Amino acid sequence: MRREAFARACVAACVLVLLLFLSLSSSGCSVWGTDVVRVSGSTTLLPLAQEGADRYMDLHGDKTVLVQGGGSSVGIAQVKEGIVDIAISSRDLKPEEEDDRLADRPVALDVIVVVTHPGVPMDDLTRQQVKDIFTGKVTKWSELGGPDRNILVVVRDRASGTREMFDKEALDDEDVVGSAIESNSNGIVRETVAATPNSIGYVSIGYVNSSIKPLSYDGVVATNENVLDGSYKLSRYLHLLTCGPPTETTSQFISFLLSEEFQLGVVAQEYIPVIGLKDE
């Protein structure tokens, strides 16, 4: 009898915890406590958010910021469900994701760069050439004046804000070639392109290094200056999204990410800071 009573008590306790969780989640509240900030979403923004979390926790030893990826779509869904406090997104909201409870704070201006394996003898591609390659209308480098070798296309996965932006701006929302390799982060795209002869892909400018070759796009090099004057077209804002009134710690962490110290000291190393751009 005692065991049965104990079992009933355990079940009742579990039900109460579950109901509390569902109640808080449905109201958009965080279930993690006021001194904990949970962040999820874009893998593009992941390194920046993690750097911000580390620096913030160094300054505030009693606070905890937990950061994970998953893609922009995942982060947006989780912040609306109350699973996380902040969604990091590398794209604008889709119409079906819009919610009056969501507050959007741009944290950086990012630049997307078309990249190839270093052995590809190309330095520039027009917008039409890029579109033809990624949609499968051009399948060999020889069709563009290069060697007679098949082109391997590497793209981001469908949950990626980077993929969404590239498909819209560079491909006019046409379908990517069916043989394309899908990768779930900028880092994996870079590693795949670097290791695969005759390949082409795209990454955020912060991921460009000597292992891959960045191409100019329509004759324009991807630089901050060319983005700001409008001549380079593949750019987008990176976003911090909250749902409902944020906790004091969440607000404090966001303010830190938007501070002059963090924007000029960290964001400016790989992106264009939003300081000075917010009112433009």
C-alpha cells in the first residue's frame, strides 16, 4: 500500500511539473529562471552569440547564457514556444512566422560570399552564371571557359536562413540542383568545398579563409564598403528575436551584444556593426 501511495504521489508531482511547463511555455515565458538565458537558432550567428555569452558571463559571474544552433527556423519556433529566451536568425521572418509578441533587434549586417575549391580557375561569376550553376543549368566548368570537369554544388540545409536568403537573392527562388550536397552549417560548407575539387558553395564572409577561394559576384568583390554603398548585393541583417517581455537578464545580455564595446570589438571583426546603421 505504501508503495502504491508513493507511486501515486510521484505521478501527481510529475503531472504538476508538466502542467507548469506547458503553462509557462504557452505564455511565452522562460522556464529556466531569471539568471539563465537560453539562445538557439542560426549557425551563422552561433559563434558570435557564443563569444558574446562567454564575455557576458565573464563580466557577470552569477549569470548563465546557454547557446545552441539548429538553424534560424528552429530558433524562431523555439522562442515562440517559450523553450528559449532569444532566437538568433540570419533571415527575416516568413509571413507565417510573424507574431505580435516578437521583438526584433538587428545585431549585425552579414555578407554572403560565393566560394570555390582553390583549384577552380575562376575569380568572378556573374549573377546569371551563379544562378545557372546552382539550379543545374550549367554542370561543367568548361561551359564557363574552365576545364572539362563536373561542378559539385554545396548548399546549406533547408532550415538555414543563409540558404533562404541565397535562394531568394541569387536564384530567384528557383530549385537548387538535385545533386547538391546539403550542409547544416557554414563551417561544414567551407570544409566540404575546401576538400572537394571542382566544388562551389557559399558562406558568410566571417567563414572565408585560405582553405577556399572567394569569388567576386557580378564583378564586385565582397567587402564591407561595397555592401554599404549597395554595389554588392548578397547581404542581410542578422537578428535577435524575443517573444513577450524579456527577463531582466535577457535584456541585459541583448544590451551587451548591442553595446559599442561588443559591436566594435567583436562584431566588426567578421561583420558590419549595426551601430550607425540602425536609423539608415
